[in-house]
Amino acid sequence: MIKLLGTLDVLTGISLILLNFGLSNWVVVALLIYLLLKSLIFIKDILSIMDLIALVFVGIGFFAGFNHLLLLSGVYLISKGFYSLV
């Protein structure tokens, strides 16, 4: 189960980075809904709280056009996902 969640974190991070290169918004929104649900389920974990913070950054970056926030959140999610896979 942890490997699946880590893989989905990596996919979410990659999709956030690819959003700058024209990836469909619907793919990103679906993965962000997954991230929100996962963060709320495991809310007592510090990394889930950091996921929620990354989600706020993504919201600000997505709606205000700050691509560096999307990149920062994407790199965080990729590194966290790889950490879960190891």
C-alpha cells in the first residue's frame, strides 16, 4: 500500500512539473484531489501536513500563475514519493 501511495506521489509531482509544459489541467486536478484525500486520511502524520501545505502552494501557483510554486511542490512530492519507495 505504501508503494502505491509513493508511486502516486511521484506521478502527482511529475504532473505538476509537466503542467508548465502543457499537461491537461484535469489530470492535475484529479491527482490533487487524491493528494487532498490522502492528506486528510493520514492527518496525524507530519508529512501529510506538509502535503497540505504543498497543496496550498499548488493552489496559489495554479490560480495566480506562479509556476515556481508548482515546480517547488512537484519536486517535494517527487522526493517524498521516492523516499516512500525505498
